Amino acid sequence: MIGDADTPARSAEKGRAISGAHAASGATDTRWHKVFCAFFFLVPINSVLASQSVVPLLLVTAALLAVTIWRTMEKNRWPRPDWGLTAALGGLIVFCALASLWGFDPPRSLLLAARIAILLAAGLFLHAAQRHLDESARSRAGNWLLAGIVLALIILYLEVALEYPLMGLLHEPADWATTPEKWAANAESLLNRGATAVAILCWPACVFLWRRAGTAAMLCLPVAVLAALVLLSSQAAVFGLIGAAITAIVAGTHGRAGRIVLVLATLGAMVVSPLAGQKFYETNLQDAEWLPLSAAHRVEIWHFTVQRIVEKPVLGWGFDAARYMKRLAAEDEASGRSPIALHPHNAPLQVLLELGIVGALIILAIAWILIQRLENLPKRERILGQATYIAVLAVSCTSYGFWQNQWLALLVSTALAVSLTAPAAKRVPAEKAL
């Protein structure tokens, strides 16, 4: 006991060690958080102006942060990833690579699996580094995310009001957009991806708005996003925003209600999608005049996809096989539409088609890990994180190819935004770290 007592000299030495460690950590946080501030500010803006640019933004951010951390490694440990999530995502990539071997074009599919692996690795690295940020750095990065959302909304409003001037500058009109009316439709379609990104990212941004200005101001952001979506034509974004709002209301009623909603929605999406795809077609929804043309075409696509899933239910047709399914289909003579596009516009159906039940189980394992991570957040952060999850799930079930790089980059960015709302991890005591 006497030997454990601190002498004045030893106490002073400990004080200097702790102060030095905190100073070094603070300096590192300053350098790291600037990279994150820039990233979160640019994600919603890039999504609106050029959705594909989110991919290089994610990769460049990871590279810049790696250089910053490498230069300070003598003072800080290299960030450690979330091992459970890393293992699950690694298992998905490995199985995708294996499933490429029985697909239509193994070299191309293996290359796609490698690109996805790089995106996911960048996301895991950024997540690991982000966990080192203190509360002040997290708050500043979150405020920049909020600023990016607001600016992206302003751009959406102005583009619609001024007849898409930025879209005209940034995107060369397609060959079929030869008239002003067709160009307007094309430009609106280009904005739909950005509108979807804003509809998803607004929920983690709400956390920081709530902290700064309270509940009333926080509620204004989803309303402003919904108003922008009404001006456009992305039903998927509206579906995701409304689903997220309902989830937030339900999750706020009871501590476990949100997790139950997420589990049921995830299982339901994986199990019900094939059944719904078949039932919609049997009730002739594809011929319903009140249904938008894109929605009617989806009914045909889902029906065709379900038929193919039944033929190879366990291992699927091979990774990235959806883009080759046109070889097995003939265009409808009446409508001139193909019963399958480059992807089924439904993530569960695409997973079942390409990776079978085995791939679906891997995806469900990843979803369970994410749901558990959300459960560990404080109450309001958890509620809005669960709303974000449902927004992503709703859009995934109605639009976009699951393996599209820009879509995956947006998903990774969204996961990072939700993680940013978590409390800062407790620092290792300086005397143990030294």
C-alpha cells in the first residue's frame, strides 16, 4: 500500500504525461475532424449535382485521412475497425467472389466484387478513425453535414424553379432528350438520385439540428425535404422519407419498439418481396392505368425475377447475374418493354436472384449487426438512426441496383453519418497508453 502511494514528484510526472497525451490527441482530432467536416458537407451536395462523384469523394477522404493518421502514428494507435461488422462484410465479399464463378461473366463479376471490397474497406477505415473524434469534433462535423443538407435542398429548389441550369452545365443531354420537354424530364430524373440522398441523410442531420435548435426546428428539416420531393418525381425517396417518419414515431413510443420494427421490416423485405412480386403480377397491376409507367414496369420485372429465383434458390445465378438476365427474356410485343432491366429495382430480390438463400442469410447477418449497433445509441440518436435504416431499406426495395458503386458509397456515407451521432468513445488513460 505504501509503495502504491504517489509522491509529489510522481504526481507531477503523471500530470505532465496526461496533459501531453491530451494535447497530442487534441492536435490529432483537429487534423482528423477537418477531413470529416469536408466529407460530410460535400456528400449531399455531390449527390445532388453528380451522384457518381460520391464514390471518389469517399475514396479520397479515406486516403487523406490515412496519410494524416500515418504522420501521427508515433502519438496514436492506428484505428481499429469494428471487428464484427468487418467479418460480416468480409464474408459477403468472399461469397460474392465465389458466386462470380458460376455467373455469366466471372472476370467482370470478380472486378465488381473487388471494387465493392475497396469501397467497404474505405468505409470501415473511416468508421474506425471517426470513433477517435471527441464530442466537439463530432459536433462540428455534424454541423457541416447539416449545412450540406441545407445547401443541397436550396440547389434542388433552384434547379426546379429555374428549369435545371446546373444540370445543363454538368450533364450533357442524352440523345433522346432532344426537346425542352424531354430535357426537363431527363434533368428531373438526374436530380432524383440527389433527392433520395437528401431524404436519407436528413435523418442523422436532424440529430445535430435538434441539439442546436430544439425539437421544433428539427421537425422542419424533413418537412422541407418532403416539399422538395413533391416537386420532383422520385416516389422511392417519398416512400423512404414517410417510412422513416413513421418509424421515428413508433420508436419513440417504447424503447424496444424501434428494434422490433427494424427486425420485422428486414425479414419482411427478404421474405415478402418474392411473394409480393408474384401476387402483384397475378392481380394484373402491370396493366393498371392508374399506376405510373415505371411502377407498372417494376411489377413485370419483379415477376420475371421471382421466376428465375425459383429455378436456382440456394446459390442463385451468380454474382452480378441480373444484368445478363435479358438473355433469358423476350420483350413484350404490346408494350415493347423487357421483363427485366439491368437489375430488379429491389435489393432483396437481387440478392436472392444472384446469391440465393446463402447470400440472403449473410445480408440478414449484416443487418442484424447494424440493428444492434443502433440499439446502443442514446434515445433520440437511436430513434433517428432507426428512421435512417428504414429510409435506406424502403429505397432499396423500390429502386437502384444493390451493387451500384454510387449507391453503395451513399450507404457507407449514411452509416458514417449515423455513427457520427454516437457519443465519443472514452479515451484510454494516458498512463496506460504511454
